[in-house]
Amino acid sequence: MVKCQEPQILPPDVPVEEETIPSYNPKHFYLMSPGQIVRGRYKIVVKLRWGSTSTVWLAEDTSRWFWQAKRYVAVKFAVSNDQETENHEHNITRYLQANPSHEGFRFVRAAIDHFEITGPQGAHPCLVYDSMREIFRLFQRRVPDGKIPEPLPKLLLQHILLGLDYLHSECSIVHTDIKQDNIMLTFEDLSVLEHFLKNLAEVHMLRKMQDDSPVTLPKLADFGLAQHRNSPEPLRHPIQPPLFHAPEVILGTGWSHNADIWSLGVLIWNLLENRDLFRDVCSNQGAYDSRKYLAEMIALLGPPPEELLIERKSVFLYEDLIPSNFNLPDSILSLEGKDKELFLDFADHMLQWLPEKRTAAKDLLKHPWLTM
């Protein structure tokens, strides 16, 4: 008989997980323990993720009948002093239910339940989601060299584009934060989750995918920064991670759903090459430098169109920062021949200076690179 190890008890002065955050204040986090039942149905199992404004726990939905298969969900508990963020995400979730019959609906991860739980310092908004296998970045770490082999990148992009088409055309939502961490993969088989529960110490195991393996699907996740577009007027507040900034975001000329198309165009390099498209964009002090970012953009796409400069009433003054040996064809090493030629054309439909010249998600799905 295998003897289980006793759980290690750490001294109270040793910080762990969210306690390591500089701004951490225990008063604002809800004290949660495995075995606790919330909302009368969700039995807490184990903590999955944590951050400065929330913790996420795996829980069993105990409301199921005995003949039904077990169901596990992820419950996100917000801090009590930042309810606005979670309330915003809940409001976005209502728009995400616009048309569940749309083909892209299943590639969007929306909350399936919400409630509040009261702690000593006030109310904690809670959102409930279907449990997922992992974020795409973790999946990529388990692939040799981090480069996703064919035909998986095209399948992933087709599914993500379906999700984006649903967001843009049915829900009038701009995600604004598309990156590897905000694309999650479903469980290819419930046995993966069951194995995790039996072996909590071996969460991310190296697995071999066979041709007859069940399919895992990507879902666009984390709508905490998403924006509902209820007006044709462009928005101007800053969005997107620095390495995914669309031209209109960095120039402040106003953005809309086309900014998501730009983000996806940049993300493809992470999928195919396991590296960022824009790389040398930091100052000598290590801080993000928008001038160097624009310089690399000019090297890749050519100079910005005149109408964009007129709208901005400016001119790029740092031509010495533009790298001379930086171009899109040389940045793709994993493709060659006709496949590479079609890919560069596909990327060109997304990486455009002018937002209105970027191809919509629905039309990108018809591109021959995805269908060859």
C-alpha cells in the first residue's frame, strides 16, 4: 500500500501564490478552503490560478443527479475592493449569449453562472466557467521547440477566427487582449481531468497525440478588458499588450474590432515560430519603447499611408531606428514554397496600417492558406 505524504505546513510568515504580489492585502481576498461548498452546489477542490484581483478554483458541481457524469467548473472569486472589473466581465457575458446557435459560439468561453459571496470586508463577485485543460502558452511549452506542427496551426486559427467572427458580427464585442494566455484549450477527454484530480502533483504531463486522439478545441477567454461596441464611433483609450499594439492604438487615432484582427495576425508568429513578431522594442533600460515598435512596424509593412499621418498630424522622426534587415518573408522559417507564399498573403490581410483595410474574420476563413 502506498502511503500518502502529509501536506507540508508552511510557517505563516512564508508568502505563497497571491501573497507574493506586492500589493497583496489578505483582507480583500475571500478565504477559501478545499471541501467548502459555495452557492449551495459548487464544492471547492483545488486552486487553479491566482492574481492581484482574484483567485480561480476548480470545483465539482454537486447539483448533478447520481446517474449523470460528474461535472467540474472553474469558479473565479474576485477581491472585495475591485468589484468593477468582475461586474464588467459579467455584463460582457450577457452580450456573449447573443446567438448560441452561431458556429463560433462554442469557441468563446463565457461565464455560465454568477453570484456574490460575502466576506468580512464585503461582497466578492464570483463567475463560474466550464473547466478547461490549460492556456495555450502551457500547451506550447510541451511541444518540441514550442513550434506547433502542421496542420494544427491552421485548425487552431480556423476555430479562433470563428470565435472572433461571433464576437464581432453577433455580439458587437472587441476582445482587445488576444494573446497566448487568453486562448484556452478544452479537455480532449474527461479522463485527463480525472487523472489530474488523482495526481494533483502532476498537473501538466507530457502527452503524445495520436491520429485517433479526441480533439481539443481552443476558446477565446478572459473578457475582463473586452468592450461592447454600441456606437460606430471609434474608441481611444489604450488597449492590447505592448507587443500586440495595433497602429491605431499606438497612434491614438481610434480603434474598433479591427484591432483584434491585428492582434491575431501578430499572434501567428507565436504559433508557427514560437517567438514574437516584434522583438527589439525596448529601450536600453528595458522599458517598452513605442518609437522602436513603430520603427519595426515600418520595416515590416513599409511607411504608414499618408491619410494616417494626416489624421495624426505628425511624421515619424526616428528613421535611424528602422532596422534595415527586417522583413516578413525572412521572419518565417517554418514554411516554404507555395505554403509560405500563401501564408504571407494571409498575414497581409491582417497586418495593415489602416484598420479598414484588414479583412474581417468571416472572410479570413475563406483564405486559401487555411484551406489548402
